Amino acid sequence: MLELQNVSKHFGNLRAVDGVSLRVPQGQIIGLIGPNGSGKSTLLSLMAGTVQPSGGKILFDGHDITRQTADQIFQRGLVRSFQDPSLFFRMTALDNALLPVNAQRGERPTHAPWHHLWRQQEQTLASRAGGVLDQVQLGKQTNTLAANLSGGQMKLLELGRSLMGAPKLLLLDEPTAGVAPALAYTIFEQIEHLRATQGITFLIIEHRLEILFDFVDSLYVMHLGKVIAQGKPDAIAANAQVREVYFGE
Amino acid sequence: MNIDLFATTIALLTFFGISAIMALSLNLEYGVAGIPNFGQALFVSIGAYTAGWTYTRLLPLLAGEAVIDPCGSTLGQALQLRSTIMKTMPTVGLTNFVITLLIAALIGGLVGYLASYPALRLKQEWYLGLVLLVGSEIVRIVVRGYEPIICGNNGLSAIAQPFHWLRDSTLSSLLFAGLVLTVAGLVYLYCERLVRSPYGRLLKAVRENDAVATSLGKDVARIRGQIMFIGSALAGVAGVFFVVNSGYASANDYVVALTLDVWVMIVLGGLGNNRGALLGALLITILDRLTAITAIRMNMLGFQWEFNYVRYILFGVILLLMLRYRPQGLLPEPTQTTRAHEMLGAEGVAK
């Protein structure tokens, strides 16, 4: 579904991402781990089009998206979340969830003042958003400003908002950062449920390895901008090089 | 000096209506979409310059008369001609006025779109604020020195309001005030509908975090260009009413102070709230009129200093106090604005 071929990103002399190749097969949950500063988040930004690569090629669903803009890549079904909750804080949970939906009739300035032109679609979308917010346990917070949610709820809202964009592949950057352990497990259970019921593919950066290892099909490990290992969770846990750079053993 | 309370009230309502359109326009651009338009005076002036052009070129043609140069040696003759047409040919006068509104809205919108587009693509909307602030002054200085638009520094008089043909000046002023307030009311309804639609949601998302809006598939530069078109078109309409109300088009009326007046209105009323824009416009208009009347009375009583400038001190103090103690304004932005919340009904728990 997603394939990176020798992708690099240089900031001056710094090689943040250095010749990375990886594959994310359809319907799988793939983990991306590595110490801080290893280039994981930059790699996610390259895939999502928010940062342009210095070299290499990125293919999504058979299309070359290397030079496409973030909004074009989103339209193809590749959706990312951010490390820090990147919500629209002075908007309600419901409005946050509704925003990613493509081709909304009421988003055209010529249609917007005449609500009979978009009322029906908005009604359908509002019901769908209500269902998604229920699904991520925010059914009681639809009218709450995003700024007034707890850290964990913000992460859940970001996940819910991503789902409203009808993603084929979700890139999640530390979905459980700052979240209580019990809720962190819930988030991963939601991810597993979404893969099973909707066939969504996931690439997840996560530092809580004890949770991540329970849910992923396979993992990539990055260090100093390069992929140093790839494999099943058990193999990665046993990999000497990984243990040295990641666990300091 | 006696004050004619009825005439003063009509004048106040007219000024309020014009200020309300300007404030709603800026609230849409900055309060809702987050675009700091410091060139509001430019877009208002476009309405005035358009009126200057239509009243001197289009109006005679609509009346079947030859166009006379309004600035040179035929100044008096041209003035007499447009004044006569407005007094004796109501249909022509009204048609000319409606066409002026449409052209001003179109040109205002296009200039807003064109001026904003390159700067908005820099992804730093504050550049646009500076570009428009400077652009506003440059255009004003050029118009002041370039005769063909509104006769340069002399300006153009006899830009009569569309009910000038009524012999009763009180009645014509009353009708004009009614027209201004009706248009302001329609602009309010339009802005309110925009804000409560999915487009309003989109504008707020661009205001809140343009990078995230882009990553969610939204073309931020295009959206900002659109809202600058709409806001500037509304400001152009306000400019037509502004110049027709005073009857005189002068580039010196469209200084940075006008832009700042509109900013004070929306900060005082409440950013992102259309009702706040109306309240701010009303309060600032009242203060503006009160200081103007006081200045006249003080001059009549022989005071040597110009009280009129006290308004600038007052507005500055209001701006500072609001930003320090109540940045959300007198009427803060409502939490739930889009209709989706009503549609979802009681499923969510309001906070």
C-alpha cells in the first residue's frame, strides 16, 4: 500500500532521514520505533507531504506521491496525526470531527449561505461524526471545545477526526503520548478494531513498546536517520543492535 | 446652538449602518478566518472611487447626456449636470446607485483577492496585514495626486444619495438611513449564515491552525483568497454608502485611522461574533458622533483647542483596555456556531 524507496531528507549537513526504504502492506499495523531524534517524525512528515524529501521516491496505492502537496495526499486517503494534539482548540469536538470530510457542499462559499443546499449532507455527516465520536468514547463531549478536553481525550479526538477523513492508511505519531496507561490500551484496542472492521492500515510511531508490541504485525527500527532493523516484534526484541541503540544494553 | 434630535438620530443610524457593514466585513476576515486586514480603508475607498467614477461618467450616459470632464474648467458644469440628474430623474439616479454598488463590490473583491493572494501564499498572514497597510496608503496618495479618478486633492462633490429627487430632505435622509440599515441587516444575515455553515467551520479551522487544515486536505491559500474577496466586496459596498452619505469623495477620508476605527469596533464588540461586530459598530459610532458634536459646540463657545482629536485618544484607550482586561470582547465568540450541533440534537451534552 505504501512504499518508500531510498527516501532522504537533509537539513543542511544534518541527515534527518538517510536513504530509508520501507513497505507498509495493506491491512497491517506497522510500528516505527527508535530513540528520540532518530528521524521518525520527519519520515512521517515526508510521507504526509508536509515536508518535501531531498531524494528518493514515495509510492501510495501505486501512485507516485513524492512531490504531491499535503492536501493532495490527504485526498488519496493517507491521513496523519501529530505528536502533540493538533486540534482546532477553539472549535467543538463535533466541528473538529466534521472538518476532514471531503467534498462538503456547504464548504463552497456560493452554497454556504443557502442551507437547503447542504442541510441533508450536513445532517448525514453530523450523525456519522456523532457515531465516530461515540466509537472513540467522546459521545458525551460532542459540544465541548477541544481545548477543554483532557490530554487523552484530545488524542482520541484526533483519532476520531482522522477516521472522518475516510483514510486508507493512518500515520499515527505517538497516539498514547501523555495518556494514562488504561486509556493507552483503549486507544490501541480501537486501532485494532478499526483495522478489523474497516480494513484501515496503520503506521504507528510509539514509545510505549510494551503496548505496541502486543498489537503490531511488524516493526521498523530507526537510528540516526536510517532503518537499522525490521521484523516481527519478537525478533526485534531479540535483535542485539536494536537493544544496543534503543535500550542501551 | 440647538441640536435637531431627529436629524441627529437619522445621521447616527446611517453612520451606524455603514460602520456595521465595515465591522462585519473585518470580523469575517479576521475574527472568523484570522486574516489581519490592516487595509480596510483601501477597500472602503474603492467604493468611494467607484462612486466618483459612476457619478461623473455613467450617470450622464444613463440620462442620455454627454460626459463632461468633472475636474478641469468644466468642473462647475459637470457638478450642475449630475446634481440636476439626481434631482429630476429618480430612475436614473437609483439605477446608477445600484450599478455603483455592484461595481464597487466586484472591484473591491477582486482587489482584495489579488492583493492577498501572493502574500497569503507566503504562509505568514501577518505579511498580508503589512502589505495591505502600506498598500492602502500608497493607493490613497496616488489617488490624491492623480486627477482623473476623483479630481486629485480637490475631491468630488455632489455625489448625491439616491433619494435626492425627493424635495423633502428629511424624508430622503430617512429613506437613505433605512436603505443603509436594510443592507447592513442583510450583510449581518449573510455573515451569520456563512459562519454557521460548513464554510464557517472551514474558516475557523484555517484561523486556528492552517498547517493542520492543509494536512486535512484543505487548500488554505484558496480559502483565504475567497474570504478576502467576500470581505473586500462588502467593504467596497460600505465605501459607496460612506461617500454617498457625505456627498463628497476625497482620498483624505481613507487614512489608516479609518482602518483602526474598524479594528476597535470588532475588538470591543468581540472577535468572531457578528453580533459583537454590530455592538462595537454601534458604540464606536455613538462615541464618534458625541465627540464630533462636542467639538462643534466647543468651537462655537470659543475654545481654541480641537476636541475632535479626543476620539483618537478614546479609541486608543478602549483598544488597550479591551486587550488587557477583556480580549474576547463584550460579546465573546459562541462555542457552538455551526448548524451541525443542532442537527445532532441532544446526543451531545452542551458545556
